[in-house]
Amino acid sequence: MKLNKEALKQIIKEELEAVMDEGYVAGGDFPMPKPDMGVEYTYNDEQEKALEWGIDQLERGHNNYDWHAKVLRHLAYRHPAFEGQSYPTMALQDKMVKMGYKGKTYTTTAIP
């Protein structure tokens, strides 16, 4: 069987998504903490306002992984509302979904 470059990329993408959906992260064999695993994250008003900004950016911006990763990394690592905090990007996305975000979510944005 001969595969072209695009078909191979699609197969790799699907396999990576399947592995990531199992809840494992690169470099370890432990599941990503989620609220249904007993990990609950709380957000203050300033953080919720920042997440509303994030929802707006995701809905108005490019609908691709790179844009989503950029917005989520900004929130998690650079936004003043989350300064000094340690919120995984998956937890931020979970909260944005609860706040009404209906777009795609990703299991990881592991490379800052």
C-alpha cells in the first residue's frame, strides 16, 4: 500500500488524537487531572472575565490547533489574571465549555 504525504499526516493525527483522548500526556503514564477525577479548579471574577476574552478570541480567530494553543497558552502562562497560578489548559477549556464555548477543544497544548 502506498500512502501520500497527506494521507500519512491524517493517519498520524488520528492516532495521536486517539492516544490523547485516553487521557495520557507525553513524557508520563499518568492521566490528565480532570474534575471527574476529583480535581476541581475554582475561578475568581477576574479569571472568568479572562476566560470570556479567551472564548471571544477562539470564536473570532482561526479554527485550527495553532490558534487555540496560542490563546490557551496566553491565558495559562501570560494573562495577569492567572499569574502565579497553575491551571492546565485542559482545565481552562473545561471551564470555557461550561461558560458556553461550543468550539473544538484539545487534550493538550503541551509545548509552550
